[in-house]
Amino acid sequence: MIVDAKRLTDLYNGWPSFSSAEVVQLTLSRGNTLDCMQSGDWNHLESPTLSVVFLLSKERNDLPDGQILSTTVELAFRSLSRLDMSGFNYQNAICGLGIRESYIDKLDRMGFRVDWGGGALQHDVSLVCEQIEVCGIGEQVVDTSIS
């Protein structure tokens, strides 16, 4: 289950495909495992996390012709156990976002296998994590008509 998925599914009437989305920001955090080891306080453990901001565009019937809804979606992939990335550059269009829930041996529990990429400039990511969370959504109406 994706934490706070309803925020996104309410906006898109279901989980969006992320087809033709663009990755505009990636932030890696190693978490605080070392601090917890030193202090012995495991109650405030923050695991390694990848936060990603995707840009999605959607035409809507309630907008005037030539306008689309541009949405930024921030997803956090928590408790990373594997991350492979290639080709991050100035334009990171992807053909979709694949999320599969499956048993992860390294975690010894259920988790997620996530893949995205396939764009012309070859930005590709494959990762394994324990949790996915919708952390933020920003909306903006964009005029695409030629003046």
C-alpha cells in the first residue's frame, strides 16, 4: 500500500501511469542509522530514502482550450535496499512508472520493486524499497496555445 495514495488518485481518478512524465528532482538521504548506532536510540530511526519530484501534465475538460493542468508529484521511496540509476540530465522524460509489490529477500518482508525510464535521453531507474509515500502535490494551469 502506498502511503497517502488517495491524494493522487483523487486528482487523477485513479493512479496515473506517469506516461510522458518528467523527473525534475532527485534527493537521496542516507538516513540516520549511524546516529542511532552511536546513541542506541532506535526509536527515531530514519532509513535511506530517495525523494523524487515528477512533473505530470493532464488535459481536463473543465479548462479552456489550449490549457492543461501541470502537476508536480513528490514520492518518497523509503528503506532503500537497492538503487540503480543511469542517464540523469537536463530533461528526464519517462514512458511510465512501474510499481510491483513483492517479497524482498533482503528485507525479509513485503516491499516494492520500482522502475521508470524509457525516454529518448535514457534516464532509467530501478529500485527496491520498503515503503512508498505521496509527500506532495502541486498544481498549476499552463497555457499551451500559440499566441
